Amino acid sequence: MAASLRLGRQGILFGLRLSHFSKCSRARHPCQEHVRHFFQSPCFLGVSGLKVEMPALSPTMEEGNIVKWLKKEGEAVAAGDALCEIETDKAVVIMESNDDGVMAKILMEEGSRNVRLGTLIALMVEEGQDWKQVEIPPPEAPAPSAAPPATQAAAAPVAPPAAPAPPPPPKPATSGPLRLSPAARHILDTHGLDPHLATATGPRGLITKEDVLNLLKTSPAPKASPAMAAPAPPSPVPTPATAPPPPGSRPNVPPLSVPGKPGAPGTFTEIPASNVRRVIAQRLTQSKTTIPHAYASVDCNMAAIMHLRKDLANEQIKVSVNDFIIKAAAVTLKEMPEVNVTWSEDGPRALDSIHIAIAVATDKGLITPIIKDAASKGVQEISANAQALARKARDGKLLPEEYQGGSFSISNLGMFGISGFSAVINPPQACILAVGTSRAELRLCEDDQTLRTQQLMTVTLSSDGRLVDDELASRFLDKFRANLEQPQRMALA
């Protein structure tokens, strides 16, 4: 009993001495706090950045091109400031910042093309943080399904040590149905490559031309040599078969087209398609394959419009014939609201507003900026809006709300001397009006049965047969012609 009490008292004394020793040791080493602060500081751990990702700047946008950065690394950024210019499938749009801070790191340089939505393009830090210490997140894995074959292909050469020299063939990257671009299919057929060996980097698993060229670089050379060496040994059988054709006859097989070799017969040059051109091709194909087009044409007498333009020019008011056409179409739509409709998945949809889309040709393709509420605007205001929108369209500065949501389109090729043509409907709209040039023709005047020279202009209405039948299209053109030939009607509407 006495021994146990003695041991307990010694243990208590030992504990007190140990606690006193630890206090002294902490007091003796104050630099430990500074060391711990250093390892917890941003200089050692880095600064967590604010992610700037590729946004969806139009409803149909799937990827974009970075044209120009408007902020440099280290510059202060306020909410609403312009960060960069991005080329979408419609135009070049300015991307604005949603946060305040400092531009820390630009991850996608100017000229980066086909950047998918949600891709990290830059990093920002909050005000007061060291932007040079921003943490750059590691790149995301390309695809989870491609990781297991990669490990298997990497482990395959290690398992059998007896097979040294030949490099392993490229791993098959596609497991579902193959999607090939035309250029990729042509190169695969030309060189006899297996399309399953190509790594697809295009949208939704599309194997592009670049993927096949990469496969061609990494594929072993001996594959092509046997095919080329097979006809090399001379034999009596193929000699008569390869005899040259008689002069003047056409070859049985057309010459092989090889990209990148201009000057040789049967060659071609690949032209990279911009995002705008791809969307135009997609929408035109969709329109011609899904919309039943119907066409109707009428000649309009432009004498009254020409006379009115001269009178306005004397008063220093400059307006074009196209401005009167836009006004006449808008007024006619107001008088016939059954034409001011669009087609949706649920069927026809009547529109409350009249927004006229005008086709403008740019270097990158055709785009249709919109003159909103055209029926309630005067011809002079329509002219000012049309000129401003056309200038912004050619400069690639249109905002999404300036080319989306039109109810009726007009395409005018009269300035090119085109007498008449038929335009393709811009879905989901129901109609598009194609306008030709005005021309002088001798016509019989019904009043006094005499021949008179008239300034006639042919317009052709392309209409969606599901929404505007032939009778309705004819009545629309009749009212449009009346509004154009009698401009005072447009002031009364």
C-alpha cells in the first residue's frame, strides 16, 4: 500500500516537471511561430484563383475562338469590364467580367481556336492577393473511358520482354459507332488505315483530319511498304494489264487527290471553315431538308418610290430603296398578322412584335441583324438603324440580341444587278423576301392603252408551306406591292 502511494506521488511530480519543461522550450524558440506562418502563407501554398471559363454567348454556340485579350496579366479588373473578344458561331462578341479582381494568368492565348464551352481560359485573383502566386489547376483528364486502354497499352510492352524493336501500334480510341469527317475518311481510304486506331478529338467523338494525320505520323512504316512492294517484282501477268491507254482515251480510274500538293492534276487545297461558316452550312441544310419551301414572285412599279427619294434628297434626307422595302414589309405584316408567325415543335406560334431581319454579307458569311419594331418606325429611322447594324455586322461587333429573334427576313441583291432570285428561309421564321434590281421596261398602260416606260422590281417570297399557303402568300405580295407603289399607304397604316 505504501509502495503504491509512493509511486503515485512520483508520477505526479514527474508530470509537473514535464509541463514546466515544455513551457520553457516554447519560450526558448519563438521562431517556431514564424516558421508555421511561412508554411501557411500564400507564398508557400499559392493563391486560389477565380476561374474564367469559355461562356455560351449564343444559343447555338458549342465552341469559340479567342480573337484578342483586352486585359493583360497583372491588370485590375472590375465587374463589367471587357476581358476578351470571342468569335462565336455568329459574330465576334466581347466577354465581360462578372467579378472584381486582378487578371492573374491567361491560359488560352490569342488565336486559340475551337475552345469548347466550359474550358478554363484564364484565372483571376481577388484584390490584395498576389496574382503571381496563383495556383494553376492541373489539366482535366481527356475522357474517363480512354484511361483503361492507355494503361493496358502501356503495360503490354512491359509484360513480354522478348518483343523489343517494333513500337506498339496506336491504341483504339473509339468504341461506339465511328464518326468521320470527309477529309479524314479520304485519308484513311487512301493509306489503308484502320479508323478504330485514331483518337477522336472533334465534337461528339468526331474523327477529324488532324486526328488521322497524327495517326499517319505514329503508324509504323512497314505497313505501307508491303502494299507498295507487292507489284514491285516483275511478273509476266500484270505487264499487259498495266499497259498505257491509247492516246485520246480517258483513264479508267480518276487521278488521286492529295491535299497539300497544288499544281498536280486532281489535287485540292483544304480551306479551314470558321465557326460562322459551319453554322451557316448547318442551318441552310436544316432549312432545305425540313421546311417545305413555296415560291411566289411579283413585279412592283418603283416610280413613286424613286420620285419620293428625289424629293427627300432635295431636303438633305438620304434614304435607300431598301429602307422603303423594309418599311413596306413591316406594314404589310401589321396588316396581315397571320403571316407574322414562326414554327416551333408544338406548331405555329403567332408573334406580337414585328422584327425585320436584313441579310448582310460579311467576309465570314451571311448574317441577319434585326431592325426591331420596324412597323412603328419611320423610313429615316429605319435607314439609320440599318446602316449602323450593317457596319457592326461587317466589323464583327454585333451583340447576340441584335441578330436573334427576327420574325421576317429580307435579302436584297439588287445592288449587284441580280434581276430576281429565290432565298432560303431562315428557321424558325415563316418567310423571306428576295429583292432584285429595278429595271426599265415598256408596259401597256391600261388607262389610255399606250406604251410607257416603267421602273419594275421583281420580289420573290419564299414561304413555309406549313404556315403560309399559296393563297396567303399571294395576298401578302399583293398588299406589299400596293404599299410600295403607293407610299402614302404606309403612313396611314
